[in-house]
Amino acid sequence: MRARAAVLSLSYGFLLGSLWSAQTLQKASAVCTCKNLTICEQFCNATEEIHDFICFGWRIQQDMVDYKCVWNLKPYRTYNLYTKQRLCKQRELENQSLISKSFTLLKINMTAYAIAASEDQKRCTIAKFTGIPLQMIHCDPPNENNVRFKRRQGYLSVTAEWRDKSVKQYYVKYREQNSTLWKEVQCNNSKDCIVGNLTSYMSYEMHIQCVVTTECPQCPLSEVIHIPQEFVDAPTIKEINETPFNPGQRIVIVKWQYKHSEAVENYNVTIWKASGELAEVSSYILKTQTMSLILCYSAYMISINAFNRAGSSPPAYEVIKAKMNQSALDETFNVSVKSNSNFRLSWNKMLSQEYACYSVEWWRSGEKISYESFFVKKAYHDVRTKNVTFQPYKRYHFFLHARPDKDTCNLKNINDSEKTYGTASVYLLEGTPLTAPGNVSVSNVTQSSFVLNWSPVAEEDLRGFPQGYIIYYGDALGNIKNITVGPHTNSYKLINLRSRNEHHVQLSAFTAAGEGKRSALTYVKTNPDAVAIGGMLAGVVVGIIALLLSVHFCCRLLHRSKNLLWPSIPNPCNSNAVQKIEGGPELELFEPLYRQNLEETEEHDCTKANLTPGTVAEDTRTQQSPKLLTTTNSVSAEAILTDSNKNDSAPVPPIDTSDSSEDSTVNTTVDASNTRAVDCVSTTVAKPAVVFVSDYTTMELFQQISKAGVQDPSSQIGDSDTAPSNSGQDYIRQALSFEENL
């Protein structure tokens, strides 16, 4: 009984201790140790964040692995980490966070416990991780600084530096920026990888991940690496401006632009001397698109390219030309060529007191610039060339630059490190010019002068320093003169020449060695005098006036000759043959022969006759045509013919014709607008049977009158008061008068 009671009391005491321990753990999680991890695991809350608790290892050496545990948990007051293999051990943490310091493990299974307690020690949470140490090894990807890449012609070259040497291969996963489709390329080694078929102007995103092996069982992805677009175009150098600075120096401002400037990180500007002399500082990294430099008078080369992490653009090149202006330089600088490989420089002694380091450059047109830097305290220096020999008849140019640095005479910085002291040009041996001045032309020709223009001889054909030009000019009479002008003259006015005379001109250049080749003959004719031109104009005016007068007199002479040689056309009204027909039948002759102008009223010089009333048919209008007209009325045509001239009697005054209605039986109505006063003859027409409409003749009229009289003799009405005919009127005037009446 006593034994049973003892067992019961112990069990009860253990239970009370456990309850007390649990309550204590709930109140204070800090008491969790390796001994009560099982109880802590039961009573601490397990949140969703336990999945962020991970332990892994990495190789320090080939056979040495360090491990670490990391828990991405919201901030708690205290953290504890325990690992349990054969033994349970508490691990140290870094800065009171749930990131442990490195530790070692055995190759057997491992269990890790992470416990976090609140600030009031009343809440706790626990996370658990179990794994095999050899399978927990991570082959971490290199960070972004250890990944280099370059883009060129649609290809991406990637170079990765892995910390774990157990990595044999890796993947490159990439996609276009703002795209969701990832592509993958497996690299054949652990360092270099090539990705192709990329679009040059597109930006990309990239991940790196090792290939899983037994040595690398865990291969996490790297962070996203941004790959900017590829530059395929070179920048454009817009302008290079120069402004004077100090004597022997100039400020050069270079401006450029790039169409993909938003993707540019920096611009690389490199400047070097055209002679090839290198400077310790010659490249400059800029973010702007302009640059200012202080340079001497030498020729320079400049290159500009844009770059980013993906690579650089093709460079843009430009030449900064040498400045040959000597106006601001010391004229005491002199060069004398001693031989084809030796020359001497000399300058002002005052310069040697300020400078001791110099550089000389020399070149011939079309050749590379040579240079030599030297240290000297004298006012002269001899230079022996190495790879360049001086040739006769060739001009060589020299620059002498002074440098302020005295420790070494090498070029320290391309910007503001030297100035040009003097320039010079020399010949080893001078000769005569090989060619004549070109583009010879003449302008501004007057009566006694003209201007001669030309272009200078090219430097390679001069073979010496030009001393001037000789102008030869002459006329057709063989008078030849010459004039010498200076070497900088390209035009000259020749004066005091004879007017209206042809002149010829030749031109040649000369050097210290003599005169060169003459140009081809150029011919020019001076203008005539103003007096001669005035006389010519006066002669032209007089000739025109004489021509007009002669034309006027000729026209009058032709008019008089016409009146004498060609008589007037006769008037049929004045024909005796017509006037002698007395008592003839009333003719209805002229109405069918009417033409359109018969409707108009005209007055004539002949005697007017009365229109005798009679039977008149309605006025039938027909077209004016030279064809035969016929009528369908069977009534014979009657006409009343009044003789205007009979037996030399005086003409009867004309009788007025007007509209009247005296006889109601008369069907004839005379319209005032169509009534006509006819010279000598006035007829009332009553539809003749046959009428000829054609050019009139006296014979036709006579035949028609006779025919009408035969058809109806009873209708003939004579006029006792007819005027006698005038025999003095000829046949031609009669025909002309009748035509005018029609």
C-alpha cells in the first residue's frame, strides 16, 4: 500500500510539474532549452512563416562546408536556434536576428529549431527544419558585380565568376523587358556563355542558375540582372568651334549628339595628337554632350563613343586641324635644314629663361607628322631625324611647343599642358614652279582696261616659296609688256590699252630659283570708244527714218499709178441699151435678184423713178446664192421701166414713195422699210418665171428685159415724162453704179 501510495504521489507531482512548466513556457519562452524542445514545440504557436525557415551550406574549400540557418520572420524580441544531431546544440545568432553564424554539421540527418519570443515574453513561435547536410549545400550564383556581359551584333556574351568551383555548367534565363515569356540557354562551361538572336534595340532581363549535380544539389536563381539595349550607331559630332585663348593656345569646343541618349550611361572622349605623341591623360568620361579643351596649334584626332553595361557604340572620329596662323606667335623662331636628316631650331633667349621642356613637330603635306620632345636651356637645338629624310623641292612645316613641366618633358595631359611658341616652313632646296597659275580669266572689260584673274600654283608644284607673278600682255601690233605683282595677288587690272584692239595675256609664277611655266595665251578685245558707239547709233536712227519716208512715197506713187492704169468699173444703170427701151412691160426683175442688202434704203447719184403700183406678190425671201431661182406662179412678170435719160432731156425730179391705200383693189403693199429709191430704175416685182442671179452684165439685163416684154406686151406702161438719156456716160460707170446699188 505504501509503495502504491508513493508511486501515485510521484505521478501526481510530475503532472503538476509538467503543468507548471507548460504554464511557465506560455508565460516565458526564454526558458526553452535543448532539454525541453519537445514541450516548447507543443506549446509555442506555429505560424505560416515557418516555411521561410531554411538551413543550407556552402563550400569554403573542396572538402569543407559551412552551414547557416535563416528565418525571414517579423520582428520578435528574442530568438534562439538549436540544432540536433547526436547532440543538441544552441547556435549563435548575428545581431539578435534570426540569421545564424556559420557552423559545421556531421553528415547525418540534422534537425534545427528556431524559437522567437515576444517582447512581453507571453507569446512564442517555433519553426523546425530537417535535412541531410550533403543535400543542403547551395551553389550560390555570383552577385551582379561578378557577372559581366557584352552585346554585339545581336549576340549577348555572358561571363560569370562562381565562388563554388564545383559548378560545371549553368543556365542563362532571359526575356525581353516587360515580357512574361522566359527563354533558357544552357552554357557549356562555368564561365562563358553566348546567347544569340537578340534584338539590338530591345532591353532584356536575365537570371543565372547553376546546373544541379551531386556536388551542387541546391541551385538558387540569381537576382534579376538588367541588360540595356545594344548601341549599333556612332554618335554624331555636330560642330567643332575654335576661339583664341592665350598666344599659342586656343579653346576648342566639341559638341555631339546621340539618338539613343536615354540608354547611355556615359560618353568616352579620347583625344590624341596627330603626330602620335601620347599623353598620360587623354581620355575623359562625360555625361554631357559637349566638351571644352585648351589646346595648342597642333593637329589632333578626337573619338567619341557612347557606352553602357552592355557595351559601347562605334566611335565617331573627327580631325581638329592645325592652326597655321603666325600673327600671334614669336617671329624669331627659325629653322635651317643642314642636310636631308639634320636641322637646327633657334628661338629667342628670353624663352629659355621661362621654359626648359620643348616639343618640335615637322611634316610635309600628305605625310605623317613626326615629333621629338627635348629638354634644353639654350636658345637653339639640333635635331637629327631617324625615319624621315628631307627631299629637295618639298616644303616642310615646323611647330615648336613649350611645356611648363620640368620634371619630365613628356606630355602630361592633352588639355592645357603646352602652348605653341612659333611656326616655320623651309625647303631643303628650291626650284622653279612646274605649272603655271590656273583658272586664268578676264572680267570688267572696258575701252582701255580689263581685270585679269587667276588662282595660285599648288604647293606641290611651286618647289619653292613664291616671290610673285609676271604678267605678259601685248596687242596685234606686236607690242609686248610685262608687269610683276606680289605673291599674294590673285587679280590685276591692266589699264591704258587701245580701244577696239585685241590683246593677249600670259601669266607665270617665280620663286627664288627663277621663273616657272607660263600659262596659255588668253585673248581679249577691248570695247570701242563711246563716240564711235554714238555715231553708230545715229546712223541706225537716220537709216530707219529714211526707210520710213521711202515707204511712204512709194505707197503714194503706187496709188497714182493704179488710178492711171486701171479705169473705174461701169454702172449698168447708165447703159444706153437699157434706157432706150420705151414702153416696155412692167418688169418684175429686181425683186427675185435681191440679195440681203436690198432691204436697206440707199440713196444714189442717179435720177430716181416712181414705183408704179401694180399687182405685186408677197415678198418671198430666198437665200443669197449664185444659183438659178424659179417660181411656181404662172402669172407673167410685169415691170415698169422708167427711162431716166431720153433725147438729152433734163432729168425728172424724183417722186416721193410712201405707204398709201388709194386703190382698195390693189393688192400691192409697199413696206416703208423695204421701199427703195433706185438710181434710174424703180420696179415693182411680180414673180418672174425665170431669173438669173449671178454677176451682172449688160447683156444679161438686156435679155431679161426683152424676154419680159415679149411675155406680156399689154402690160407695158409708157411714161411720157421720161428723162432723156445722157450719151456722155460710158458703159463702165453704169455697171459700177448698179453694183453699188445692190
